[in-house]
Amino acid sequence: MKPEPLKSELHPRNKHRARYDFDQLIQISPAMTQHVKLNEYGNASIDFSDPQAVKTLNQALLKQFYNVPVWDIPKQYLCPPIPGRADYLHYIADLLGKQNGGVIPQGRYIRVLDVGVGANVIYPLIGHREYGWHFVGADIDAKALKNAQNIVDANALANAIELRVQNSPALIFNGVISKGEKFALTMCNPPFHSSLEEAQAGTRRKWRGLGKRGIDDKSIVLNFGGQSAELYCKGGEEAFVTIMVNESRQYAAQCLWFTTYISKAASLPGVYRALKKVNASEVHTIEMRQGQKQSRIVAWTFLNTSQQCAWLACEDSGFNFSISS
């Protein structure tokens, strides 16, 4: 039998480049049985418009690939696609490797700040299992953080993942990063819609793409994974990331690379203008693709090349860099 083609658009180290092996996933997580059916092409699959089916798939994938046996999220919280989240982590790992002789630094001395960690705490779970990095996850939603903490505790990861509340919805890093604290990376999946109406319109498009028709607004709201802070904010992702960029200047000497996911190409010009205003010394745009979806990561630093190399050469990242204005 000819082997299934790999999903070449995913990062080469992504563990999800092959088709899902549903027989194996059912063995690992028997709850998958009720969700796996043959699709119109005669292949085993699930209904990706069914939130419970997607959550059960995530639980099985986390067990199989990342040794996370316990994972759950409350209804109406964002249920992230595992392959896409893994891609983000692998690409920013490459970013660190470029200034480390091509070798990706691993272990607890690489500290990562996840802005908007959510109830699912997915980036810290995957990032720690893949690279041994230690994470701080921040969020404004106390309920989300409580669920995230339950996941961390249930998987005995409290020594690798710390959760912090951001008490001001208007701030990003301020109030989360402590004085003198160092991070090799920050990452974020910003809310990319500007309103609930825009979020619902996006869901209608998603459902039509899955072959769904005749879905009313009430059903869309009930089936749309994600709380308001996860999905939309005034001005959408461009406004959110602009705030992030402006604040990042205050922590220029405390973070090696600031990064953010950007869903919409139309957001890029505004983000680039903001980065120019704060005098970022280096900016990278990393293109990503998952299926038909195109997205990218924007990464920036205020450190020059020699400072970047020195940061990674020191296990505790204990340098005190002076950043010129």
C-alpha cells in the first residue's frame, strides 16, 4: 500500500504531518470511538464542527504525542488546533537556534512567556514536552486560569509551568513581567476579531467550509469555541499587537525575542509601523500554513546580534544589557 503523503506545509519537526491514525487514537483514548466515522471519501475522520469531537481529538493527541494524560476545558472556551499550535513553537525554536550555532537551546533555562494562555494552556504543554522549556502563562480570565492550573497540577507540571493573572485588560506585559525577570521568548495568540459580529461572521465562513448550512446566530454563538477576550477586542489583532509592541520597548533588555501570531495579512502594515516607531533592531515575519489557512508569526528584538548570542551563551540569561534609545 502506498504511504499517505505528509502534510508538507507543516513544520518539518511537527509530529502531525501524517494523517491522523484514528485506530491508534481510539486505543489511546477510547472516547474517540463515538466520534470517528467514515467521511464521503471513505476515510476515517471526525465532524470538525462538533466541539466535543474536536476536544476529544485534542485529548487523544496530547496523550499520544506529548504525554499529557489529563486535559479538559470548560464549554465555550477556545479549543485550539494542536498541529497549528505546535507549528508556532517549532518556528520560534528555530529563531533561537539561529543565534546558537544552529542548535535549538533546550531545557529549563529557556523561559517563555505565553500572553493569553487561556483555559487550554496548550503552548506551555507542547513547548515543555518538545523542548523542556519553562513557561509563564498570563491571562485576564480568572476562570480560564483556574482550569489551566487544574491541567498543570493533574499532569505534575507545576515546576515547569507558572500561571499569572493580568489584572488590567488594557495591559500586556506590564503587571506580568517582574523587575529583572528574563524571558528568551514571549508568544501570543491575540484576539483577531474587532467585534462579536465579526467573530460570528468568521464562524459562518468556517461552518460553510465544513459543509454546514442553515446555521442561525444562536447556534453559532453556542458552538463557537472561545470567550470574548479570546476572540475579539476593540480594533482587532492590529490594535492588540500595537499595544504589545509599544509595551515591549519597556522590557527591551528583559526579553530576547518578542513574538506574536498574526492571522490577517491586512494587520501587517500597522504592526510594522509600530515596530519602526519603537526602533526594534531586528524584525522577522515567519510564514505558516495549515491546510487552506495562511498565517504568520511576527518576531522582533531590541538586541543586536552579539547581544543575542551572548544571551543564549549564558545559562541563566543573567546579562544586563543597555538598550540605546
